Amino acid sequence: MSTSTYGVTGMTCGHCVAAVTEELGRLPGVAHVVVDLAAGGVSTVTVDSTADLDREAVRAAVDEAGYELAPVPA
């Protein structure tokens, strides 16, 4: 099992959490998604999967839900 953490911007409510959780849950190998909502800020999304996820696939799923993957800190 692999665990990855991402920052997501633009989320403000439970509906946002549900949309991101649903889209990420559709990615192959994703077993569990947990969102720590920071309304109006950068929410933390933790994804458990059977293998490492492709960041671009995660970005596309978050985009499909209507939100944006935060840049990776340098």
C-alpha cells in the first residue's frame, strides 16, 4: 500500500470534499481518500493506493472535480 498527500485549492465545503473524493476514488488502485478541508485555503488530501499514483492523473482527477492541485513546495 502506498500513501500520498496532496494539496488542493478552491475547496470550501462538504460538497467539494465529496467531489474530490469521488474523482480520486475512480483512479486505478485507489483504496481510500481522506480530505482535511481548509475552507478557502489549501486542503490536505491523503490517498491510499495499491501503487504510487501518477501526479498528472491526480491533477486531472482534481481538475475534473473543479479544483486545482497545489504546486509542490520547493
